[in-house]
Amino acid sequence: SESSSSSVHERKPKEFVAELFDSFADTFDEKLVKGLGYVVPKLVGEAAADVMMMAPQVAGGDYHPGYYRAVLDAGCGTGLAGRYLKPLLASTDEEEGGGVMVGVDASQKMLYIAAKCTTRKGCGLEEEDKEEEDNTIEEALYNDLLVLDLEDMELENTLGKVIHPESNLRGFDLIVAADVLVYFGSLTNLLQRFAMLSTKGAALIFSTERATDEEAPLGWRLLASGRFAHTKMHAMQAALSAGYQMVSYKEIVPRMERGEEVKGHLFTFILNAKPGRDEL
């Protein structure tokens, strides 16, 4: 059961998250995907493909329908979502130098595994899938992988590390956080951070575990698992205050836990207005 003070924790300590994922990085993919039926990376990839064509009509802005120029995989772990996001990046024919994808995570050991992933191996690619990939040019899934806490991200230490100084890229046009926000209580500050890193018209896709308003009057609740669950209303209000407009919502089952379906939800937003720096 929860202690009386646990539900007001704003987030898990940075060191806790890093140590937790360092400890089971080597077995993470197999246990989560095969053992617990983990589907969030695939769902996030599908949502990113769907909103890719929708965003310009919703928000306008510096947006190129049909591909992403700059993707941030926030809390990328071993790169499972990157497998689904890589095909959505601009090719060299569509964008000079092609699109870029940056992965950020608190766990160095997770990033070691993600760094080994290419368009032809790793990051959830099964042996039986490899035959289909044989004609694909082999390249790394990510342009850069950074050990960073999500609340420490700036454009300079993320996108700024992978683009040419004269590039006209001014932010990410897609940010995803697949099963990451479960380590944060209030989402308000983090979604403000995401907005600061994004261009107008950019997409934001994230999943959280689901709580009802009765279970979590504050908008979030610390579960016995050590993760946070969030209400739909809290996620929507946090996003709205950061300048986002919701374009898609669905209740999901992110994985199984002790034989039971975990209750989750998946959100897709488009950034209509960027917050000022003084709001961070």
C-alpha cells in the first residue's frame, strides 16, 4: 500500500532510475518484449507514422509532411522505439544529410546496447526479420546517444551535438517518450521542457500508466511497482499549459505484470505555441 506521502513525490530520483536500468540492461529486451508482451515501442511508432501526415493541417509551422527532420527518443533505453522511428526520418533525397535521431537515457548500460543497433540488427529486430533487411544499407539507428536526465536537456546538448552549425534546424519535429513518464509524478515541467526543444507544429507522443481521477486526485499516483500512474486529465492539462493540442488518445495495455494486464494510455499532441524560457 502507498504511504501517505508517496503520492506527492514529483518524480523518481535520477540516480534511482539510472541504477535500476543499469542493473538489468542486458536482459531488458528479452524479459520485457518476449516475457511481458511489451508493445509500447510499436504503438509509438504507429502513432508517429499516423501524425506525420496530420501535423501540418493541425498546427502549421516549420513542418515537412511525409517525414521527420529531427527526432528525440526521450528515455530511449535499449532502442526498441528507435527501430520503428528510423524509417520515418527524412532520406538524403528528401533532406540534405537526411533526418537525425537522438536518443537520451539516464542509463549508460542501456545506451551501450542501443549503440549496437543498426538498420539490420538489434533493437528488437528478430532473426527471421533479417532476410527482409538484407538490401538495406546498414547504418546506426541513432545519430547520437546521450547520457542525460530528461529535465537537463537543452537544444545545445541534444540536437546541437548532431547538426551542422549552419543548419536551419531549430528544434525537434518529433519527441517520443515510450513508457518513460512512469518515473515522473507531475508531468508539467517535463512537457514544458519538451516544448522548448521542439519546433512549432512538432509532434509529441508518450505513454503512461493509467489512473482514474478518484485514484489520483493530484493527477498522478505512486504505485506499489515503484512507477507512477497518471490521469488523462493531468496529462492533457500539462500538455495544454506547454502549448500542445491533443490529436489522438487511446487506452492501451503496455505489457503484462504478474499475469494481469497493465492499464495504460497513449497520447499524441501537436505543438501550437512554444513556452517562453521563463516558464521552465
